[in-house]
Amino acid sequence: MVGGAIHAMNVLCDWGLQGLRASARNRIVVIVDVLSFSTATTIAVGRGATIFPCEWNDDRAIALAKEVRAELASKRGQGKFSLAPASLRDVPRGLRLVLPSPNGSTLAYLARELDASAVVIGCLRNAAAVARWVGDRPAAVIAAGEKWSAGAITSRLADRSHDAEAAAAAFERLRDKTHDALTASRSGRELIDLGYPEDVDLASEVDVDEAVPLLDGNAFTLATP
């Protein structure tokens, strides 16, 4: 406290919808859902795709795909492109893809309604790139899954809240064990049991991707530096 005023931290970190509602206004919102929406979107956008997030995987998703003239991602294991990050490594440049995902998509659209200054996607793969893009601007890093993974981004940003510090410290403890940590998580075990260990492998890689997906209208495209 300085001069009787409480210092407002520049970088916040929280979890889920409630945390987003408390943190989004006038901040860059970074959505972190490493298994699997954030990782899948980062890989696809980095290869030139446009991703339309959709919280439903039913007739509403089909209607959205028709409306925006995009392909609809299949359910995992049932088609060429899906929420599985491994399925998106070879997307053709220019692909327009509706990607159903209840967690990441819901957070993205709500952030826009809450007057976030921008909405971007972060994961372990692009943590350093996202931190550089955010710079010293006010940000809220919102985890949709394992909160320690948000620390991959908050650890690179200054003037952190206590929660952002805690996430950063948790990530630093796991920096050399990210694969083990994701493998041991409930979501990671589920993917492995379903036969998708490669998706966990891709999600656990740190700082291997320079792409920063930015929500522009109702789609994620590549942010400019």
C-alpha cells in the first residue's frame, strides 16, 4: 500500500468462468487449456488455419460451419481434423475450421462480452511467445485445466498477483517434468487410455511454437507482433 492506495497488480491469474468474470475487464485475457483446446488451436493457427471456437458439438456446430463457410472438426478419432492436436499438425494453409470445445470456446466468447481488451490463446508450446506479445500490458491468464500450466506464461510477466506468483512457482517446479505432470493428470490419463498419447506429448512441449492465436471477431487467427 502506497499513500493509502492499494496497488492493482498488472498480471492476474485465475481459473474457469468465475475467475474470468472477476478478471477480464480491460485486460488481455490469455486462455490456457493445454489438454486440448489451447494446444490444438496454437498448432493449427501457427500453420495458417483460421479456427472458429464453438462450445457445442451438435447441430449448432454444423450451422456455424455453414454460416462461416468452414469445415467442421470431427469428434476425436472419427475424421481427419479434430480437437486432437496431433490431427492438426498438417492442416493446409487457409483452412477454416470450426473446433468444438466447451471449455476454451466458452471462456473465449465470455471474455469478449466482459470487455477484455483482447483474447489470445496460450499453452506450454507458445508460452514465451504469448508473454512477449502481452509485454507490460494488463493481463488475466485464465486456466481451464491444470492451473500450474498457466504459470508457464505468468512466470515471464512482471507485476504479478499472488495467484499469478503461485502459478509461476508451480510451473517452475515442473518445468523439466511437464510431460510427467500432464501424464499424471486426470485429463492426460484419459487421453492416454483412449489411445492418444501423442496429444499429451505435443501439449507438454514448452516454447516450441511462436504462434499467438488472437480472437478476431468470432475466429482465432495469427496475431501480429
